[in-house]
Amino acid sequence: MGLVVNKVVHFKPWYSNFSYKLPELVAGLAVFATAAGGGSVSSVASASLAIFFILSLFYIRKWPELWRSLTPGEQLLLVGLALYAFSGLISYYNVGDVREYVKHAGRYVRFLLIVPVYLLLTNSNLRLFRYLLAGAIVAGPLCLSLAFIYISNNPGMPAKWYYHHITFGDAAMLNAVFLSVVLLTLKTSSIMKAAMAFSIACALYASILSQARGAWVALPFCGALLLYLTVKHNKLKIKIILPVLFLSVVVIAVSPVGNIMESRIKEAVQEVDSFVSGERFDSSVGGRLAMWDIAIDVWQEHPIIGTGLGDFDQEIESRQAQGIYENIEVHDSTHNIYFQALATTGTVGFLVLCFALVIQPFRVFYQASSEKLTPASLGGLMLIVAYAVFGLTESWILRSPVVAIYLIYLVTLSTEMSKNPELEGSAS
């Protein structure tokens, strides 16, 4: 009898501890899955975002208390995200295609739903940075493996998996940049550093094979900011940077990556020349420039709240009927988040987008980085810069997995910044 009681006494603390950690485990696995396969595996990022929202409902009674615990900067960030969602919803006033509007509005609603998720993650019991890091490390080799498999089955095509090759390339580049930040700012073992360096090389290789030029453009911007901040805070580690650079150079030297980049850059230059000269508009770059021109025209016609979500394809068709840009493909996207906002949500949507998705998040992370450079604060800066540059060539706000990745990275890094002293203490 005494033996049985003893077993019960030992079982109860284990069960209580497991119940206490269960929300962290569920949320952590969602973060891990998003980082590891959000840009390649079907519905992973969206499902993770849904899991987060469901978890947040269990804390609904704490929402007022959690809101008051936020800093003014965090509160302004969440207000901005909510306003961005509303900027898309109010464009219904001018909408012509209701069915397309509903489909597009679903992506905007995610920015509103992330507010209670942020409140959930302010709970000090949830430590999710390690899950994000683990997922990013797994992502590099996984993306490269998937890229090789896809290319072997589809020679000459851009590397991808389930999603569009731009989504695939952007996600790979984001993880490469994030891991570079962690490698420079976090004290960890040599084995972990080697794993991160290997994953960075794999992710860069996969991103280049995807031929996502927006991801390539983001890399120097992120690299320049990373170099500036690490030098400013005396965090530059030559003994880490040189091996990573050497590994990257070796990968490029023994692979067709260099030829791919050279050919894609030359192709882009030729397409710009053809567009400017008026010879042709139906190329990849030419089509983008044509759609940006149309977007400005649409904005001038509907300057306040735009033509409405999902109506841009109709605007292209109406101009083609008049003999304008007849040969370009009809898209509901301008392939640029800024022109997309101007055309579909007007000046209101454009200003809110710039504030909510770029300016205020950057301010939150930059202010934290000024006080103390940590993996979370610096990683958040890289996230914002990367997505701001991605937006120059791609309307990622209309791609559900890319939106989910952005939001999950944003809330994970922002909340970890202020509530995880253990992580800060590990930063060198």
C-alpha cells in the first residue's frame, strides 16, 4: 500500500508539470513547423496560425490584463495590424467582384486575428525562441533537398515544392538571414554553430535555385544592416563570418548557382530595356512594370480607398479592351505590395501598410536593439527589412503561407525580446 502511495506522489508532480508545459509544447511545435516547412509544405503555416488563434481563446479572460502589460510601442504595433485589416475590409465599398473580395479579405483578416495571438505569447510561461531556431536549422537542408528533387523531375524550372517558387525562395532566404543573426549573437556550442552554418549555406543555395529575384535583392539589404549593427555593438565575429563565407563560396563554385544568377540578372536587364523602348511588355519584369503603371492609374481614379480587394484583374481587362498593355497576363496582383495597396485600398491602405507592416515593427525592434543587441531584436529587424524588400517585386500580402510566416515570426520574436532574460543572457 505504501508503495502505491509513493508512486502516486511521484506521478502527480510529473502530470502537473506536463499540463503546465502543454500550451508551450503545442505553440512551440507550430512555430517549429512554420520555420521548417512553412514555405514548402502544404498548409503548414496557415494551420500553425490557426492553432495559435485557438490557443489564444483559452486566455480570453486575460486579454485586458495582458493588453495593459504591453509597452506603448507594442500596443501601437497591434493597433496598426488591426487597422491594416480594416483598410482591406472597408475597400468593399468599391468592390465589383464580391467573390474575389472575400478570398482576398481572408488574408487581411489574419492581421486582425494575430492580435489575440500576440497577447497569448506575452504569457511568460511560453518560451518559443528555441522552437523557432530549431525549425530554421531544419529548414535549410529540407529546402535544398526538396529543391534538388523538384529540379531533377522538372529540369530547367525554378526550384520549389508545393507552393510558388517565389514563396519557396523567400522562406529559404528568411531562414538563412535569421540563422546568420543567431550565429553572430547567441552563445552556443561548436556543434550548434556548425549546424547553423551548414543550414545557412543550404538555405542560400535553395533560394538561389528558386530563382526568386526578390529574395536575392533582400540579401544585401539585410547583410548591410546586420554588418552595421554588429560593428556598432562590437558583436562582429570574424571567426564565424569567414567560415560561413568560405562555405557559401565553395557551394557557389561547385554548383550552377553562379550561372543561374548571372542569366537571371541579364534577363531582367533585357526585359527592362524592352519595356522602356516599348518593344514588348509580356515578359516577367515587363509585365510587372506594366501592372505598376496600371496600379498608379487605378489609384488616381480611386485615391481614397482604392478599387477594392480582388478587382485589380478587372482593371487590367478594362484597359486591355482599350488597347492598353494587351499582351500582358491578367493577374489580381500587381507583384508589389505598395502598388497593390495603392490600387486596391487607396491612400488609406497604403499609409496603413507602410506604418503597420514596416515602420512600427521596425521601430519596436530597433529601439530594443539600441538598448541591447539580442537574437530576437536583431532577428526581428532582419524580418522587417527582408519582407519590405520582398514586397518590391511580389505581392506577398496575397499569399497565405507568406503572410502566416511573417506574422508568426513577428509575434514570436517581438514577445521573446521583452520576456526572455535567459535568451538575452546568452547573447554575447
